[in-house]
Amino acid sequence: MPPITAGMSWSELERLVEAVELDPGMRRCLRQCRSKQELVLVARQLGFRITRVDLQRAWLDHRQQQRRPSPSTRRVGPEQR
């Protein structure tokens, strides 16, 4: 089996997310995972070549998006009025 590269495994993570959104059974299966390592193992058993680093990167990206204020909730300062 060839090594997993960052770009390839990231696209696999995106493919996994799409599959989980469409398949309630797969979603239930992955929700039962108790660790990142277990989630990666189960995903690989399901045919997805992802890494623990992909999960960490996705979590960090998600947190950054949650912290950004949306344009509708951003305050307008006096110099911008």
C-alpha cells in the first residue's frame, strides 16, 4: 500500500464526511468511537484512508470558523459609520 500523503488523506476525510452525512448507520458507528485513534481505525476499515493529523486539522479549522464573527454580528465602529 502506498504511503498516505497529506493532500490525499485530506480529500479522503472530506469524502468520509460526505458519506457520514448521507448514511445514518455510518454516523452511528463513528459516534461510538471513544478516541481519535479508534475513529481513524474504523474509518480505514470502512475504506477511507484518513490520518489522525487530518482529524486534528479539521478540528482546528472548525474552531477557527466558530470564533470568526459573522458579518451580520460584527460591530461597526464610529469611523466606519
